[in-house]
Amino acid sequence: MVNRKSLVLFLSLMLLLSVVTACSNKESSGQEEGKVFTYTFFNASSTGKDVNTGDTKIGKMFEEATGVNFNIEHIVGDSNQKIGTMIASGEYPELLNAQNATNDVIDAGGFVPLNDLIEEHAPNLRKLYDPIWEKMKHEDGNIYILPSGVSNGYIKPPNVGQSAFWIKRDALKEQGYPHPKTIDEFFEIVEKYAKAHPKTNGADTIPYTLLQYDWHVGQLFDPPAFLSGEQEGIIVDDKTLEVSVYHNKDMTKRWLKILNEINDKGLFDREAFTQNYDEYLAKISSGRVVGWFGPRWESGTALDTLEQDDDPYNDYMGFPIVFEDGIKDQYLNPESFVTSPGMGLTTGTPEEDQVRIIKFLDHMAKIDSQKLITWGIEGETYEVNEEGRFIRTQEQIDLVSKEEFRDEFGFTALGWYWPIMSGTFDDGNSVDPAVQPEVAQLAYDEVDKEFLKAYNIETFTDLFTEPDPAPWFPFWDATIETGSEAQLYDQQSRDLIKRSYPDIILADPANFEKEWNKFKKEFDKLPYEAYEDVIEASVKKEAELMSK
């Protein structure tokens, strides 16, 4: 017979066991019933509206599945200064994309090693990053950063998303749809239109502008390479894989000479070197700018605004401009395996929170979640035809093109910068709806079709040459040791270029040679050979890894 004391003890043990079992079940599911954990993701790679992911449709679905949401905060002002303050104080948000200062945060011990967390708690994340798992490892063998855009095959995009020389459609239409191939032809179109239209909507027309602000320096740095038929940022000998910088070479001098000449003609935006990012975007979205160079994504906010206004000729068309006939353009990115920048978990985040966050990211890495992030919800933002192809109706295309809808749905907040695939899903559908041929063709409006017909092309990238294979691409993914001569060159060259190029471009043409020689003399003192050695070693290593 069980006595009263034994019965109480038995019941107590049963109650304790039930509690332990319940806790264990909650732990395995990745969330605690009825409780939501809110963390901060600071993104130094992007400007935009601060938002909580749980306030979006996709984010709410993720929150219900994981018990986690994020306050996404964006950079305001100088990103390096903001990250420097974090490093100095040792106080970080739970998730951080430090952009150009990523290695500085790693060296300061600001990021948590992710290897064991992923192996133990994130099988989907591990599978997503498997193609670049070894590449993601820092010199100490740890993985600190989760990049976006893990490649799963190459697809030539139908529309230009990367760099090009852009011309206002109204200028092209007015001049009978000319097809500029060289830089001289490009500026002839710009100059002719600007002279014919000195004012745009009551404000001065801007023939040509560029962006040089904070880390946005590609519009100033990259044209010499593209104009010469090279891929952005560095020159790599295809046979020997020898690397060289080009900022002190004739190709750069030639580009700066052209800018100096158009400035002398009054075609260059003299505010280009003092405007901030928002001011630059405002100029593009105003329709006042006739021509510019750069990747579409960098000016995407402004271009999206133009696409939704009442004048379809205010938009722009991109061209693969080169110095002269006979140069093969290389504007389109080859298949790439980028490992930085990206997001990392920061120190100071308790272990239990690290696990919750990594499980949230693992949930995002599931194929169904990836399709939700990129395509949305079947029957609402896309359909599946009898062949299993993802398609969108015209109504759905119009819906997802609206910025307000994209914000509310979560496409904006939970798209790029998070762990995400690129290329194709295993079922053959494109990860990016804009690259799906069925969607791209239907998405073209009547004015798009007008320009496609005028240039005798089916998609806007038909003007661009297929990229040559470059297993080392992108070069800027190389790890450069903080405090090394290579890192010193990287920073000092940026500072020198940002300081000297305005003097060269805005100089009286009679003083161009003087200003160029002054810059070249200072540049040649920099340890650029150390930088070339580091990048060359990385290029050869990547080429060897990808050949296996």
C-alpha cells in the first residue's frame, strides 16, 4: 500500500518530469510557447526604412514558426564611423552587417564563430552554404559571416542589374534610338539632349553625374576597367592569373581625361563630389540626369520611383560602353561565390539567444522559405503552371512592383542581405522572379517593348556580351589582414583617389597633365605591389578550389 508521503513524492516527480519534457519540446521546436524574442539587425550595407520583420507578412510567418523577429536598422551617415563606435564601445546589435568594416569587427573580436552553431542547430543553413563552406572560413578556421546570394548555377539576367552606362530613354527616343557602343558616342547623345533641354521640370538638367560618398566609390573607380573590357576593380591575366591595379595606368588617365573634357563643356555635375547618397538618389528620381554610370542596384530606389511615375520615358536604358570598337565588353557578372560582406552574430549575445537566432536563419534557409522570400505565396504573388514553372500574371507583376506592397509583404525587409540563394532551385525555376523568362517577358510594358523592338533585342541584356568564366570573381572577396601593407594600400588609395580625382576632373584642361602627374607620383608611393600580391594569391587559390 502506498503511503501518503510516497504518493506526494511520486506526484511531484511526475510534475517535474512533465515540465522537463515540455521544456525539451519547446527547445527542439526552436521557440518558447507564447513568447516572441525581438533582436536587432543593423545593416550598414543599405539605407532604407527601419522596420520590425514581424510587421510584414513574411516576417510574421517566420515569427510564428520560430518565435523570433528583428528590428532592422539601417545606416544613417558614415558607416565606418558608426561601426568604429561599436568597436570602441564593445556594444553591438545581435546581428550585424558591417560592410567594409567587416574585417575590423572580426579583428576586434566582435563576431561569434558560427561553425559549431551551424553544425549543431542549422542543417538547412549548412546545406545552403555547402558550396562555399571552406571559402567562408577566416584565417583562423572560423566562420564569422553569412553572405547573401549563394550561387546555384548561372542564368543570364534579362535585365541589367549590375553596372552599365545609363541614358535617359527620352534622349534615346528623341534621337531616333541610337545605339552607343563607345564612350564618345555615349557623351555625344548626352550632350545633344542636354543642350536641347537645359531645364527639366523647371530645374537645371544635369548631363552627367556620379556618386562618391562613404563606401559608394565604384562609379568613380570602376569605369576604366569596364571601358577597357575588364571586369570590375582589378586586372587579372586570364592565362597567368597575374594581378595588377589600374588606378595609375593609362586606362584610368584616359577616363579622367574624358571627364575633364566634359566638365570643361559644362556637362559634368559639379555637385557630384559633395552630394550625399540621398541627394544623389533625389537627382536620379527627378529625371533631371541624362546619363550616369553605375550598378542598377545602387540607384534602385530612385529608378523604382521613376518606373511608377506617369512618364515612362523618364526611365533609363543601360549600355555596355567601351573605349573603342573591337573591345569585348565584360559588364555582366560571371557566376560568383561571394563570402563577404554579410551578416554575423555578435559577441555579447547570450548563448541561448545565439541558438534562437541561428535557428531563425536556418528556418529561412529551408527551400520553402527561400521560395517565400523570393516568390511569395502561390495564388497571391505567383502561380505554378502545368509544367511546374513559376509564373506571374500581369496583375501579380503590377502588385509586386509597388514599393508599398513589397514593404508590407516583406520582400524588402527579408530579401537581400539575409542568407539567400541565387541561380536556380532544383526544380529548374529561377530563384529571382525577375530572371524567370516567363515573368521577364510579361513584365515588359509597352514602352519597354518599344525599346526592345527599336534595338532588335528580346531582353535588355541582349546588348551585353556573355561573361567570360572567372572562378576568382569577385576579387574583393579576398581576406586582407588588418594592419598589413595590403590593407594600408586599400585604405590609402581610396583616400587618395577621393581626394585627387576631383582636382583632376575639375581642373582647367591646361592643368590636366599637371594634376594627373601629381596624383600618379603620390599613388606610386603606396604599397600597391603588396596589395597585388595578396589579391593574386587569393585569385590563384580560388581558381584552384573551383577547378576541383
